[in-house]
Amino acid sequence: MCWKCGKSVSLEIISRDSECPECHKALHSCKNCLFYEPGSYHDCHESAEELVADKEKPNFCDTFRIKREWGKDSGLSQANQKAEAAKKAFESLFN
């Protein structure tokens, strides 16, 4: 699934040059990776050794795995989900 437009991607193999057929954004990019985790080291849940500065551009990462589906939270990381839950719990104390 494309991180930008949300369209389903039917390509079996995602190469560095692969683009979304709908919006033409790079598919082999951090934002489209299963391991993309904003806030973690190099924004990657895997042990990324090198920083990929532009998360939307194609890269040469060997651990890249395309994220085939975005859940109901549209790609929110677990850390963001926990932060949102904590914020709501805190706010409910004063309502």
C-alpha cells in the first residue's frame, strides 16, 4: 500500500526504482516500510546502521519490507498510540 495516496500495490517485488502506479511516489522508501517507526533510532524499528535522511525518497536499505496494509490507525506507530492514550487518560481527569 502506498504511504502517500493509500492505494493498494500489487507488485510482488519492490525494487529501489519502484513507484506507486497512482501517485508515482517511491515505494522503496522508509515511509512505506514495515519497520518505519518515527521517534526510534534513525526512525527505524530494525537496527539501521546508516541514517536515511529523506524518508520519502528511494533508498538502499537491505531490511526494507513493504508495509502491505495500513491499519485503522493509518500508520500510527505504537509509541504514538500509547502517547495518545495517555493524553486522553490525563485529559479525562479534568473533565
